[in-house]
Amino acid sequence: MKKEEEKKEEFIKWFSEINKTSVPIVGGKGANLGEIFNLGVPVPPGFVVTTAAYKYFVEKSGLDEKIKKLLSGIDYENTEQLEDRTREIRELFIKARMPEDMKEEIIESYENLNAEEKDFEKQGNALKILEKKEPIYVAVRSSATTEDLADASFAGQQDSFINVRGNEELIENIKKCFASLYTARATYYRHKKGFEKEARLAAVIQRMVNSEKSGVMFSEDPAFKDNNMIIEAVFGLGEGIVSGTITPDRYALSRKDLKMVSKFISDKKIAIVRGKNKREETIELQPKKSRSRVLSEYELTRLAEFGMKLEKHYNHPQDIEFAIEGENIFLVQTRAITTLNTRSEKSGQNIRGEVILNGIAASPGIAAGEVKIVKTLKDLEGIKVGDILVTKMTNPDMVVSMQKSAGIVTDEGGMTSHAAIVSREMGIPAVVGTGTATTKLKDGEEVTVDGTTGKIYKGKVAESQKKEIRKVGVKTKTHLKLIVDLPTFAERAAQTGVKAIGLTRIEGIIAESGKHPNYFLEHNEMRAYEEIVFRGISKIAEYFDQLWVRTSDIRSDEFGDLKGAPKREINPMLGMHGIRFGLKYPEILKAELKALKRVAEKGKKIGVLSPQIISVNDIRGIKNILKEIDFHKCEVGVMVETPAAVQIIKDLCAEKIDFISFGTNDLTQYTLAIDRGNEAVQEFYNEMDPAVLYQLEYVIKVCKREGVQTSICGQAGSKKEMVKFLVEKGIDSITVNADVAADIAEYISELESKR
């Protein structure tokens, strides 16, 4: 009997019984909650269904042998096989019957949690319990023995469930929580980190706070080395931030004195709340409420104090989730920040002035000048050198005028929009996705644009300052290449000393002609089209020895104003562009390839890069045209920017391609189902998402085996966190914007020296 009681006690551990050394028993999340509960910071009470309970459930249900069998001999690089096997494992968990003794222990603890009203009141009565006999709402959160570690964050790898109520619902969600240890993503990640044998799961059962406000606090800025702490908050439940459906308020506080350094108050419009008849619902906020700040000065100060207390206790900066009801603040989770080594310095001047608009910092530098609102192409005629071009969103028709501008501001778009990409190449400070620039700013008004912070200031409060081009001063095993699209800026890019171009998009050259390729086709002027492409590429080639040139990828939304342009499609991103357009109109593609052949005949090494590849027939089609025009002295490459290209990479390599280049802008948007040009969903857009990284690693592995060169030409190649990942996976070259070439080269050198 005594032995049986000891076994039962291991099923449940209350927060008061555990601390940071309890990871093997309650997992990382549970251990952290117990640690801070006993530290005296306000934590909603709860208990943990332990890893011993998980093991007992697996053994008693006969799942252990079934799991081993399903995972034995699995090819972790085979996405389809991994998905199928792990799905089968999860179904086994959910269908399994929980042992009665374990089930009774959990339900008894749940009822005790319901009864502990007095204990909860000691921390602040954040919940209104309708009746003692009514079951309370709890959260069921996964807590793996390998998550929330200082050197590897497994956050989000397993599932958690909120607003769980009642005995049966609790048991079902605990089983789902256990099952989520075997999602394809989590299983693959554990395999790569070498944690398969150590991995076990516990389930945290924690009383839900009916949040009026919630958010996330970083005790140290995870993005910039500026000695600030960052707090983001929304009205309602934290799901609004986690899901990315609500843009939060953002507060920066000095770590020295906890005083506010800056704040961004978003228009939150909606809040996610616990509904009366359903688990959670989305409500619309009145304009006065939606535009008001979420956190008071007192709440910010208290949160900052808690954040610094936890950082001091753990001796490491913390990522903390919080919830507020009434006057009571509760911390519901803490874990180490694992991305501090990828942070960058905040450059530029320390600007002081009245901020009149905020957006996404798209191209670094500072620009002061007069606003020129561009609503139609006719408005472009009024742009003078030194103006601030303000428009809904730029398109290739605007490139010439953009070159004159001191700074660029748009209503729409994100970090990979046309405005952002071109501005970075030109070295022009830019802020995108402001939402209201074209209505809030006025023609002739003088403003200062800070492309480093995303702020627009009233008047001239700082001197214009472009980011300077530095010469690359180190040699690396991983080759460095440049993105150069426009002949006008080739000389500027050449200041880096880099002699190879990893991406030239010819659309900018086409747009400067004012005519769509269809125009030349319809007027039987393909020789003129070839000449336009040849002259543009030749000017760029004057400064470089090797060029990988992408054949045209002309979307109907970006080029709709060119002469002869077809009607805009309903969904241009998924429409007639890329290689499918070139193969449908082979005379257009043939003219482009003839132009490249002429450049190659001048002694330049040319690589032909094909965009939007989804089939081996695409690469066969372009090879047929190369053969037809007798262009053999070129490398043939494909853009890996569609999930289809990832899936058929072995077949593409079998077609004897010379290189691949990752187009992470499109690969990310197609993988995550996010329009990369829509500022409203930019919080979802993340090239470092495991779903994207998995594909990059897989393609590199296959190409290395087949002797095919690998590179990246998407904007992510200019970000250090992506560079670190790619260098570690053995990529052959990285293509970057000229303004960051020296920084990235030094970073690659640092990474290679450590290896």
C-alpha cells in the first residue's frame, strides 16, 4: 500500500513543491513556474502532471513499444514519412484510455485547485468564481524536459490548451498535450538537437486568469543591443499576441532606471476575450479604446521590476508572459531569451522630436525633406532631388523617381515589399507599412524619416544620413555575393570590393523602359526588348566578374502601369509570372537569354537563374531554349522559392543543374500562407520559422550530395540569424545587400573561426 501511495504522489506536483531543479520531473515550463511561484512573484496557482505520470500512461496503455516501432528506421529528412508516422503516434495517444488511478489523482487535484480560493486571494482575487461547485477554467500547457533551456528553446514545439473546464475535458486535453510531444516539427527538432532519449512531457494545469490585459516582456531587448527592456501588450487574452492577429503596444524601458525610453501605441481594433457561451471570442473595440495605451505607468514599472528580479534570479535575460485583471498582475511563464547572440547594433543618430507616424523600419538611415504625395503616375513628375516620396506602395514604374528621393514612406508593405527591397539596394532610408502616411502627411510638409527605427518626425530634426558602403575586408570559405538590380547603383555596390553578383532581377531594367514585355511581343519588336535587357545587364557587368541573372518574374500587380501590360489578376502572387510566363511566351524568354549570351561573350561569367520553378519540365524548357540559341557557356540554376521546388529537389538535381538559390521571400510566404506585401500580417512573416528552416536544410543536404552549388538570394540572407543557420548547414554562398556586405562578411568569418 505504501509503495502504491509513493507511486501516486509522483503523478502530481504542486507549484509549491517544485523549483528550477525539477526539470526531469515537471519539464522546463513547470520547473520555471514552480521556481518563480516560490520566489514570491505573483503566479496563478496550479500543479503539474509529472513526467512520471506521462511514463506511467505510456507504459500502461502499451504505447511505448508502438512508438518505438513507428520511429525505428524513419528517414527524418522525408517530410511525408515523418508527418505520417507522427500523426499515427498522436492518434494512439488520444485514443488510449488513461489508467483509472492516474485519472482519479488528476481530478482530485483539479477539485482541490477549485477549492483553494483563499490561497488565490493572497495573490489577488483575479477570477470571479461563480459557485464553489462549478468547475474552474484552467490552462493545460505542455512542459517538456527539453524545453525552455538556456541554450535551446523548444517553445511552441508542443501544444497547449486554454479555457479548459470540467473533469472529462481536462483529461482529454492532457492526453492531447502528451500526444503533441510527437508532432512532426517537435520530433524532427529533438532529433536534430539529439534529445530523443531524454524527451518526456509533463502537463502544467494552471488556473486561468480572465485577462483584461496581457502581453510579453523581454528583460533585455532580443533584437538590438541598446540596454533596454521591451514590453508588448494587448487588451484581452494573450492569444492576440501569440497568434499575431493583433499588433500590440510596444514599450521600451531603460534597464538602468526602468524609465520609459519610447512607446508605440497601436490601433488594436479587436480583443480576444473569454466568451459566455464559448471558449473565446473576438470583439471589436471602440476607436477610443482601440487607440488608447494598454499599460499604465504603474503597470509598466511593476512589470519591469518583476522582469529584472527574474533576470537576476536566473542570471540570464528572460522572456516573460503576463496577464492582468483589475489591479492584479500575474506572471504566467518565463524562459531564457536564446537569441541574444544574433542582435544588432542600433545605428544612426539619437533623434529627439515629435513622432507623427510609425511604421516598419525597412531601409536604414535618416532623411529629411519635403513630402511629395504620389497617388498616380502623373504625380511622379513633381518629385525633385531630396524629396520624401510618400505613396500607398511603390512599384517598378517609380524606380526613376525613387532614385531622386531622399527618403521613402509607404502606407502598405512589409520588409520584403518592392519599396523595402529597392530602397535597401539604393541605400535610401525607408519606412513602410505606416497605414496612413498618404492621408496623415501633407504635400510640402517637412519631415524627418528614420529608416532604422521606423519613425517619422515632424520637421527637420536631424541631418540626412545614408548608410555608408564599407569595403569587405575579410575572406571567407562561404562565398559572399551581392544583390544588384539597377545599373545606376552598380558602382555603389562595387565599393564593397565583392566581384560576384548572386542576384540580378531584370524587372527594374524593364520598368525603366516604360514598356511591358508583352508590348514588344505584340508589336513584333523583340530585338528592341533584347537590346534593353542587354544594355542594362552590360552596365552592371562593368563592375563585376560573375553575375547570376534571374529571368523576368513580372507580376501583374507590380507592372500594371507599363505599356502593353495585361489586366491585373485577382491573385497576382499565384498568377502568370516567373518561368511559367517565360515558357508560355518563349519569344520573350528567348530575347532575355540572347541578351545574357551577348554579355557572356564579353568575357563575363553568367548564371541563368529561373524563378518560380515547380516542375522538372520548367528546367527542361529553359534548357531547350538555351540549346536553340547556342548559349552553352553559362551556368544553369533554379530559384528554390516554392514548396514544390523543395519537394522535387532530387529530380531537379538529376537534370544536371549547376546551382540553386533560395528565394526566402516567396518560400516563406508560400509555406506560411502569408502575403509578404501585406503589412497587416507582417507579425506572422518569419523566415526563421522551423517550417522554412526545415526546407532550407533539406535542400542543402540533397544538393551537397549531388554536387550542386547552394546559395541564398532572398532578403533573409542579410540577417545574421539566418546567416548563422546557413553557415552551420554548409551553404556555399550567401547573397546580400551591398550596405550590409562588410558586416555579414565579418560575421561569417567569426562563425567559421569558431567552427
